[in-house]
Amino acid sequence: MPKKHTTESDEVRLKKKIAERVAKPSHPEGDATMRSLRKRLKREQRKRRAVAMRKKHAGGAKQAEAPAPAAG
């Protein structure tokens, strides 16, 4: 059975979880679960940026349009 895909990305979900935990400060800032959530968020952001860079590099350098040769 295939996995169910959600409409929101992991990055968005992690941001929501972090905001939720920050809103209700039940533990000090050094909370292990909070640190884990932040690390996962940073990992997702790194992945997204790496994919964007790969696509950019794979596209190659675009040549500037040369003027049309003059007839005559």
C-alpha cells in the first residue's frame, strides 16, 4: 500500500510544530525535543536549497541573445 502524501511539506509541518512549542513554554529552551525539531527543520531547508542549486546548475548558463544579422 503506497504512502499517503500530505499537501504540506515537511518544512511547513516542522515550522508549525516549532511555533506551537514556542507558544506554550513548558520546558526551558534547552529542551531536547525542541532542539531535535529545529535540527530536522534545518536539514529540510538544506535539502531544498541543494535541490534548487542542482537544478540551477543543470540548466547551464544562458547565452545572451545575439542581434539578428543585418540583411543587405
